[in-house]
Amino acid sequence: MARDFSSLKNLDIPVKVLFTGYLSTVAVGYLVALIQILFTHGMADGKFGLSMDDIVYSYYGNRSGTVLETKLNGSMKDNASEEERFVIMQWVRDGAEEDEYAESGVEKIIQERCVMCHNKESSLPDFNDFKTLKALTTQDEGATFGSLTRVSHIHLFGISFIFMFVGLIFSFAETSTVKYKSIAIGMPYLFLLVDILSWWLTKLHPMFAILVILAGAGMAVSFAFMWTVSVLEMWLFDKVFLDANGQPRPQWSTIVEARLQQIGCDHALTLGNRLGCLAKSTAKKLWEQWLNQGLPWVKRWWQKRLEKKD
């Protein structure tokens, strides 16, 4: 019996289960990756949550301190008490001499708090070797070019495969036009290249840190869009994409095109120009709403506050 692969809704149940299982597992993996970023890069400045400082410290480095100090005030902050971290940082600022390593109590702290992870069996620097530890008492210059090379090739190969299969599944969607499906499938690869490039650029200058955040957000939005459309078409097509009479609802891409034409943005030829025109039109409409409704409401609220005080 010939199988119908013309669209997601027409797939056999076993194929739908296969695709859904893959998409669900990858989605959980994506979520765990985001959590991992929050607990690594997101702690670079010592505060939970991803910020521009976190990106700068991770790739460009905190040039005002040493590598060890930056880690103790950032991602490794919870692995030692404040007193223990102070002892280590004081030893670093005093020159990190080997003669003072044991006498100052630093060696004991390192053995109790650090070597359980930082040893020769792990991929982390081996703190049983004093020379390795000493190297981290120099100025913090962020990620090394060697580590960037290693992480870059892992991400380029690994994430490309993830988006290849997600894009392959999404390519069977029928609620988007070929034009917008092509854009959605291609965007993750563009954002991935920009993301990797932005790591290297941020290593050279901190002003490129914003690119890391924007590229990462772009990949996440692309993934979320393709994932949502694919799952909905496989399992909830009739409820989501058909009206009460069983007729297909207008394609979302058709609605977008109509909206662009309505606000006068259909003349823009490129996607970037259309997005810019749409953002400008939306900002203008929001400003008008603020002037017509928001500002008068604030004035009335403020007037009532003044009357109550009187």
C-alpha cells in the first residue's frame, strides 16, 4: 500500500508518532540547553539570568580581574563559602606564590571544593597540578581561541543536524506557502552561523555581545515556530486549521501578506524591508493609541491622586 507523504495530517499514525517523539525529545533537549546556559554563561557576572555582562565575561573576559576571581564571583560562586572564596582571591592578589599555597589554606580549600571536578580524569583544568592553577591567576581574557574552535565545530555539526530533521518534518506542512516555509527552514542556519561568528567577534571586542543574544533568540523563535506548526498539523489540524464548516482557514502567510498590503508595506521587496516597515507601522499605531487613550488615562489617574491629597 502506497503511503501518503503529501502533508503532515495525512501521515500514518506510526510515522506521526515517530516525528512527534523526535520533536518532543529535541524540544526537551533544547529546554535543558537553555537551562544549562543560565547556570554557566548566565552566572558569569555572579547573578542568575543571562545579561550582556555574562556574554562579555564569557567570551571577551573580565579584564579587571583574573580568571580565577571571575569564576569565583560568577559560575563557581555557589561551590565555596564567602570566606573560602575570599581566602583564594586574597592569595591570588598577593601574587599566587607556591610557597604560600599551603600555608594560606588555599590548597586545603582547593582539595575540598574543587578537585572533585577539576582533576585529570575530567575535561576541566586539573587543579592537582599547581602550574595549571597558577595559569588561571592571570588576567581574565575570556574564552581561548582553542576552546572557541572546539565548541564552534561541535555546535555547527550538532545543531545543523537537529534543524535538518526539524526542517524536514516542517517541509510537509501545508498551512504555509512555499515562500514562507523556505524562509522558516533557512533562517535557523543563518542564525547559527551568525551565532558562532558572534562568539569570535565578541572575543575580539565586547560590542558584538548583542549579536550572541539576537542570534540565539532567532534560532529559538525559528525552532518554536516549526515545532508548533508541525505538531498542530499532525494532531490538531481539523480543530486549528479548519473553521466550523470544515473549510480551511486562510493561511497565516496570506494573512501576513494582506496585513502588509493594508498598512502599505507590500511595496517592500526584501524580508528585512518588510519587517522594518511592519515595525515602523506598528510603532506608529502604538504611539497613536498612547496619545489617544494611554496618556489621557494617566492624566486622569494623576488628577485623582492630587484630588485625594487635597
